[in-house]
Amino acid sequence: MPRRGNGFTLIELAVVLLIIAISVTVVFPRFGSGMVERARLRGSVNRIASVAEYAHQRAACARLTHLLHLDTANGTYWITGQTSDGQTASITDDFGLKGRLPEGVRFAGVELRDMDANSDDIVTIRFSPQGWADPAAIQLICSTGETMSVIIDELSGQVQTCKLEEMN
């Protein structure tokens, strides 16, 4: 069969695809790991904000003070309820209210008014049935140095997230 001058052979296409595949495997990990770490950080911040918002809403609905506990040393967080006599009760809802920060993400600090949160490994943020909350700023940092925060408003108990400058 005579060969035509236009077009590529199967071997030429295979070689080009092999070169592209090798280039991607060499280049992608350098860019990909930073993207994965930032995605983990964003996901962790959104998860903590959701759990805090749930504690705020649940406190109003159940007419019970709810507490968001942050174990800054171990990277865990959970919600409990507090009865009027000060007894703590665990929340039995199966909404994943207990969590752990993923690998590469850690608490950079928790700021509470009138309290030095860095002096204790477990920090507690209260959400009252009347709608107020302990004002707090929870900072998370990933291994790339990027930081994000969860901000809890004192008067409304509303929760928001924000991105901060890199801390290297």
C-alpha cells in the first residue's frame, strides 16, 4: 500500500503521547501538591464554619447553650450541649459534628475576647439560645503557609470565613 504524505503514523502519535505523559508526571506534582493543600485548607475552614453555624442554629432551636470545642493540639473539634444547671451533654445527631483536621492543616491559633486561648489546648466557644456567641477568630494554616480564618460574631452569632496573608 502506498504511503500518503499527509497525516501521522500510529507510532508517531504514540511517541508524542508518551512525551506528554512523562512531562505531566514530572511537572504536575510540583503544582498539584500546593493545590491539594489549599483545597484541604478551604475544606477544613468551611467544615468548621458549618459546624459552628450548626451549633448557633441548634442552640436557638433547642433553647440550650451549645459549645464548640477545639482541641488545637490534636486538630479535632466537636459540639456539646450545656443544660441550664451547667451539665454538658453530647450531641447525638449523626451530622458528623465531630471532626479532625486533615493532614497538612493545623490550627494556627484561636483568639477569644478576655481569654488567652493559646494557654490551653482545648478551647470552648459558647453559642447561647438568645443568639449571641463568644466572639472568636479561628485561624487554620496549611503546610504551604496559606492561612484562613473562621470569624464568629459576638452579637449575632453569625459565622464567616476569610482568607489571610501567607505566614512563612
